[in-house]
Amino acid sequence: MCRMQYVLILVVALGSTGCLSPLPPAKTFQGEEDLSALAVIEAEPHRPYTAFDVNGFDHVMITAVDGKSTEDAVRKYLFPGMEAPEKVMVQPGRRYLSVRWRLNRSWANGKLWLDAEAGKSYVVHKTFLPDGKARFWIAEGPSGKTVGGIDTR
């Protein structure tokens, strides 16, 4: 076996046991930009997942920003069920998000919008409604104030 095969096996083994650090946020624009001039949008924290987890899978991903997919084939291969990032960096302005909540073998999709401001952080939250449907909303990081809304375009 060559050295690269050993490296690949190690990466897959560590990734499947949850030993790798979280993946960096996805950049949703072209070119370089000062980080303080960007906004960060991330999914609410979830229980860490491993391939050997018997308690189920509960994870929110940001699958698209402004209609541009954030899904990644390498991420999907190394981290099954996590084909899109939990965190994205966006430029200020009106942003349209597509999100996916994976819960065990089921999922729910949502479409949201927000007016992102430079230097601020936002969190995508999710819950079940009494009728069994999923509800998504975005809150400003530190204050917890709900911002944006449902994208009805």
C-alpha cells in the first residue's frame, strides 16, 4: 500500500469517529475580503456525531446562499449526512438561505432570508411544531433577537 492510501484511511477513520476538528466555514463569494467586513451565519450547536452513534443524528446544514449551492462532494464522502456546511461567511446585504435539518433518517428543508450586517453573527434555529412540521428561524448571535424571515419568493 502506498503512503497516500494510509493517509486516506486515517482521515476517513478519524472523520467517522468524530475526531477531526470542525470544518471551516464556507466562503460564499469570490475573491479575498477582510473578515471584519463579513457576517457569519451558522446552525445552532448540536450534539457531536460519530459513525458509531446509536442515539441518532440531529444536524442543520446551510445548503445554499443566494441560490448558489454550498454542498461539497468531498465533505459528503468524508462526513456522510453532512454534505453542506454548518457555518458560512457572507458579504453584508440581503441574503437568501436554503437550510436542511437532518434528524436520523429524515430531513426537512427550509428557505430563509436575512439582511446581514458586517461583523455580526447569526444562528439558524430549528424546532418541531405541534403539527409535526419543522420551523426554521434566524437569530442575531449575542442578542438572540429574531431577524429575517421565511423566503416566499
